[in-house]
Amino acid sequence: MKCLIIAAGQGTRLRSIAPSKPLAQVAGLPLIEHVVTAAAAGGATEFVVVTGYEPEPLEAFLASLSKRSGLAIEIVRNEDWALPNGVSVLAAAPRLGAEFILLMSDHLFDPAILRGMIAADRGTSALTLAADHAIGNPLLDLDDATKIELGEDGRIRRIGKTLPEYDAVDTGIFIATPELLEALRASLAAGGAGSLSEGVQALADSGRAFTWDIEGRWWLDVDDEAAFAKAEKALG
């Protein structure tokens, strides 16, 4: 299964550690290498990485990683990298198949999460999102996390950072179909900002977006210095 990794953003909250967040070294390896390695162990067979902000060093590293790992890594450059992350997803649309994995370049995770999602019966769902129900987990930054309100049968009812009531947290690990791309295009055409969450919400409104419970498996959004310290402790 092809894996799309979004690595286009500026990453200002880790600027004191590295000028490029995907290249920030955690336990001796760049964040993006941890993500690619975990995804390959989880079942991804080839990769598309969307770059944007100061792309040259990251693209050079990805070419080197592809050569020494033997993994196929295609690069797509998003010139509109300052726009929300759904725009980066759309930038890679011509390279994606009928079903694809979608990951963030700064989210570390146990490969068992992805293995479980791939093995699960997803039926005719347009999108499946790995959800963390352990909202008391000390690793979570709930102020910054994207929250999920659940409906019946694991369906997503609402998703967003500011939900007053929620049942789980978005891990940034998806299995999606081209219906997500169509939802993002429709959201932009209707005046939306272009965020991934807008596309997911559109699919949720039609009952086509589901969750998969990670059941306490480890993951971490390395978005700031505090999270970086947690990642170093966990992986070091």
C-alpha cells in the first residue's frame, strides 16, 4: 500500500532544535526516518513525501534514505506549503491509488497500529482514522490535539481542535480513499481553508469516516520542545 507523508510545514516550535522539523534528530535519527521506518514495518510498500518549506535539505536526505533502505520514495513539492495541510494532500493526488496510508512527518508510532489498520475489515468506508481513546494519557498535549466526537459503530461525528466534548484524539494515522481528495476539493471550492480536518468532517457528515481504536498502543506528536523531550526519552 502506498504511503503519503506530509512534511511541508515550517515547524516553528522546533526551530531551536533544528531548522527543518522533519530532520530534527530524535535518538540519533531524523523524525522523518523514524516515520518512514515505522510505516514500512507496518505494511507500507512505497512512499510519497510532500515537501514545502526549505525543501532542498529534506529532499536530499530522502533521496539518500531511499538509496540505503531500498524503499521507493517519491517527492512532491508543494509551493503553497504555508496553506493548511489538506492542500499538501491534494498536491500528491496524482500519485495516489485507490487506497492509501496518510501520515504526518512529526507523528511517531508503534508499527502495530498500522498493521492492525491494514488488516482490519474497513468495509466501504471512505476513510479510517486511528483514534486514541486514552485521553488521560500524559503523552498527549490536549490543548493542541485534534479531538474526535464519536457516533455509533466507530463513526466520526465531529473532528476539530476546539471540540468542547470528545471521546478520542486523532493520532494523524489514516487509511484513505480518493473520496478524501474529493471532499478536500469540495471544501476549498466552498470557501474552506483547506485543512485535512475539513475534508474528514465532510466525510463524517455523510457517514463515511470511521475510527480504529489503537487500544493503548504508543504514539507521539512531536510538535514542540516538550514533546521532543518525551520522544527522546521514549526512543533513547
